Amino acid sequence: MAIIDLVSWSPQGVKTIYAWRFPETNLSTFTQLIVQESQEAVLFSKGQVVGKFGPGKHTLNTENLPILRSLYGIPFGGKNPFTAEVWFVNKIQSFSIDWSVNQMAIHDPDYNTHLPITAAGRYGLKVNEAEKFLIKVVGTKNQFTQDDLSEQFFGEFATKTKSQIAQYVLKHRVGYKYLSAYLDELSGYLKNILNPFWDNLGLELLQFNITSIDIDKSTEEGRKVAEAIATQASMSITGHTWQQEQMFNTANNAIGGFGNGNGGLLGGLMAMNMMGGMGGQGGVGGGMMQPQYNQPTFQGQAGNANFQGQGGAQEQEQVKMVYCSNCAKKFPSTARFCPHCGDPYNPCPKCGTDNDLSAKRCVSCGTPLQQSNSTCPHCNAPLPEGATFCGNCGKQVQSSDSCSRCGTPLPPHVKFCPKCGNKR
């Protein structure tokens, strides 16, 4: 075989190659070795390392490789052949290794149950000790790429990553909803845990990032969990409850079956009754589903001008929670002022919704709001403008009589005109 006079390696393409073996082994003490920047060359002969070379041009003679004399009995001077494997190790810093793990179960402290989680990210490695890396990792391959590295150590890497993420969540009690706020801290935590593993292989973990943690939708269980979380978020935004959603779906199915001729009269009546029951009106088709943040409908009256208005019949007031028009916080309908911000309770006479004092119509049902400073002379309850009877006690507060002198309307209980003093 011909003696190789020049040994070098110039990587081609975009694939990251960590180690490459020169294809020929017939060398001599005149062979020139060229090592590029960010490379290191390691020579193996008869199962042992005979030399390591950094960037530059080197001659493989007995001055640079004194061990050759003991291995081959090569004297000084002359062109003496020998055999050796030349490995080039790429020591460039790589930050483009993608990783992902799935089917990872964590106990979520917020939902108090196990959630199937998937995590993904990117990390970077650098060959720190070429000799250790070639012996422990590369073995008998002709070259070792980034893909080879990911595939060879995926099992151990995934096990350590899953275990440490689960331990972090358990130790710090971080729920799934808040994990995205801890990605940076969790990334640093895992980097410190994983660095000794790579260091033992002659590699240095330069960077480790977690870019996403999500529900694992690759399994049926994960898809159900993701759907349940999405439904909960939807209900939280719209304000309805799970029970209301189930009733609404049941009513829709019944109405759909009735429209197709499959539900029959009973199905249609049941659907309309459920739709009415959702609105709290109690009758068939009496109302639509009310979100849990809607203001209550008042059926009774007592002291707050909340009345039914049918002949002035008094009933016991139903105490419900209303939302303050100023700070949007709940307070009981029996309060005259919001206990959170002190804003006066200005109820709608029809539905009880709290309205701003300057509002002309109710923000919930649109009922006109008549502003008046007058009160009933019998029970001192507020009176709407133009009211003839008190909505609280039912007694007459205006009459058709007027003063014969000045024409001022006279209340039924006065004996003298309040404007001019003329006797009635």
C-alpha cells in the first residue's frame, strides 16, 4: 500500500459531525498532519493513544511521537512507515440540538390529579476531552454525528429529564397553569443536573433550554385532559357552570330531535321546559340560560324599592348577590351601599341590577330608570317621578286636587296648600 504523505479533514455540508476517522492508516515519519481551527487530532496505534495534536501543521516523526520507537522500533531519521488511525474531533460549539419528551406524568397541585405532560426544547454541546469522547462514545464508527449522539443517549437523557421535571413540580408545587412562567428557572435547574452526565462522556453542556411544556395529546387520556382544561377556561370566561352547559346541550339535542320528527311532543316539551328552567323563570320557555355573573331577578320587595308592582302586595325579600356598578365586586342585595367601595346601591326596579346613579336605563334589562328625590309621606320609601301610589306601602301619594288659589297639586293628606297656605 502507498504511504500517505498528507492527512487533513475539511468538513462538508451542513450536518454537524463531532468526530471523523481518516480512511487510510499507512503513515510514515514524513507524513504531514494538518489540523484546522476548532479541531483536535488523536492518533491510535495498537489499541492505544500515541499522540494528540491541536490546530496547525505537524510532522508525524519520532520527535512528535516518541512512543513510535517503543511500538515499532523506529530509529531517528529516515522515512520509516507505521500504521495508525487518525481521528479528527470537531470542538466547535453547537447550540442546535432539539429534544422532546412525552408520556410524562406529573401530579398537579392545582387540579390535584396526574396530568400527562410533554416537554420540548434545545441544548448545545461541545467536545471538551477528545480522548475520552472517542473512547466512551464513538467506538468503532467511522464518523459520529449530532444525530448519532441524540439517538444513542436519548433513553438516559429522557429518563433524567422526565424525573427532574416531575421532582421540580412536586418540590416547588408549581401547577401546570403556571409552568410557562418557570421555564427559565427550570432550564437552569435541569442544566446543573444534566451537566455531570455529559461531562463523564467528555462533553460540556453549554446551554439547555425548555421552550414549551404542554398537555401530551398523543394519547386518548391526554386529549380528554386537554379538552377538559379548555372547557374549564371557556366556562371561566363566559361565566356559566358545567351543570348549565350539560342542560344546554341536552336541550339542544332534544330540540334537534323534535325538529327532525324524532323527539315527539314529549321531547319538545322537555326541551322547552329545561330552557325555561335555565333562566330561573319557572315556566315553559320562560327564559334563556343566565350566566353565573348575571344580576338576580327580584321577586319580593322590602325597603330598597324592589317591588313586584301588582297591587302593592308585600312579599318577603329574597336576598341575592349583585355586582357593584362601580367596582364589579359582589355584595348582598340587602345592602344600601357596596361594602367594598362605598358606592350607593341603585337597583333596577325590575331585575335588581345595580346601576350607576346617572344611568337612564338598566344595563342588564333596559328598564328605564326614573330619577326622583321624593319619598313617600307614609313610609319614607323613594318614589319614582309621577307615582300616584307608593310601591312600598301601596298608599296614595298624589291626588287630582289642586289649590284653588295658585293651582298647585295638593297631596291627599294636607289641609293647607304647601305653596301659598290657602285652606283646602
